[in-house]
Amino acid sequence: MSFAVILFLLTLLCGVIALADRWCSPGARGGVAEPWWVEYPKSFFPCCDRVLLRSFVASLQDPVLVDAAHARGGRLHPGQ
């Protein structure tokens, strides 16, 4: 598995956990600390999201990749 796929899956998992926590327990804890399995993904999600978006934007702005992909009919890698 490539790093991009792992990063995407990690971002997706953290986002789903953070969203589920927001929907299922809005204020239900009443001052009790969040469990670690909720706190960590909620902390990691913004970091993973920024890295994923930054890598996506950087790949769009790289003229070498864009020109090479255009020359190969839209494929980024010659083996595809």
C-alpha cells in the first residue's frame, strides 16, 4: 500500500470517529474526559487533513507531473 492510500484511510477513519463523537455525544459526558480512542483521532484529524490536502494541491501544481501525464494520455505513471 502506498503512503497516499494509508494517509487517506487514516484521515477517513479519524474523520468518521470525530464526526460520530460529535453526533452521538454532544455534551453527554458532563465534564468527564474523553476516552483515548476518541481523543486521539480528534487530535490527529486536522493534521492528517492538512497533509492530505497539501499533497493533493502540490501534485496539481507540479508542471513536470502534469506535462508528463498529458504526454502519456493522462496517466501519471508509465506502468498504468
